[in-house]
Amino acid sequence: MAGTQAIATVSKTLRGLLEEGRPAEFADIPVALLRPVDFDNGYAKVTDGTEKGFGLLLHRVTPNTARRPQTPRVAPDGTRLRPSLPVDLHYLLAVWHTDVAISQMMLGWAMRVLEDVSLLPAHLLNHYAPVAGVFGEEEGVELVCDPLAIADWLGLWDKLKPHLVIGTTYLARAVLLDSNAPLHSYGPVLERIFPFGEATP
């Protein structure tokens, strides 16, 4: 049932879990969904000038090959729809603080929160969804810590061009992007006609 709002819903859910679950010692530390441009000059753009924050960056989206090919989806009225597109969402979780020890405590807390909800159920996703009922009751999204190889990790930060900050990467697996396009069915071929040209002497 998840449509094109599914990717944004997963991102907003991760932000919401961190934002609403902050303990008292982190209550004044902002949580933001980041864009690559936000890394140009540190984090002032998303933290209103403060030097502390939690950040989530969706840096890559890839097809989930383990869930393909998908079978056609059937709408409540019986209409057969084109198969869903399963995608994996690759997130960077970054934390920063002027106090090194506090930044490490922030990362430990954030990783523990995300590990505790390694399966995001539909009711949780829909709580943060931009529109009602994005995910069906039977749907969910698996979230795993998926560290990059050191070369890929350094390559990611090289492209973002900030000072290297503490963080790790996560993978939200097999988020289904449903289609509303009907799948037309045609009857079996009963007869084939082969045209023949005229014989030439």
C-alpha cells in the first residue's frame, strides 16, 4: 500500500524517534534531516548557529534485488496493479558537539534507540507519515546498522566536504513503492497468421 510517500515517511519516522525520545541531557540538541548542501560550512544551517546536533542524511537509494521481481498487486476493488518497486534507503547518522565526550554519548544513545526499533511497523510509520495511511497494516520496514567500508566512508565525507564528524550508517530495507497503474491482461493467443509474399519466377 505504501506509495511515493514511503521514502519521506521512513525519513520522518527516524527523525521523530530521535527527536521525541531525547533524554533530558539532550533535550536542547536539535535533530534534523540533512541535505548534502548542509555540510558546506558545518551545521549552522540546521542548528541555528549552535555547534551541536543529530543529523540524518539519506545519501543513497538503491533497488532491493532480493525482493525482485514482485508479483502484481491487487487493489481492494480487485484491480490488478503493476508490481511494487522495492528500494533500500541508505542513511548517514551524524552527531556533533563541541564536547567530544558528549558527542560520543550522543552517538551511543542514538544507535541504541535505532537498534531498539530494528523493525519499523506500519502503525509507527503512519504516525509520522506526511499523509494518512501510507503503509498498510501488514507492512513494515527493517532497519539495520550497515557500516560502510573505510574507503567508502572516507569517500562519502570527501564529497560532503566538512570536517569528519562522528557517525555511522544505516540501511532501511525493502521499502515498497506501490504503483497505481493497472496491469492489463490479455487472453491467450489462439491463432497466428503468417503473411507470405508472392513467389517470383
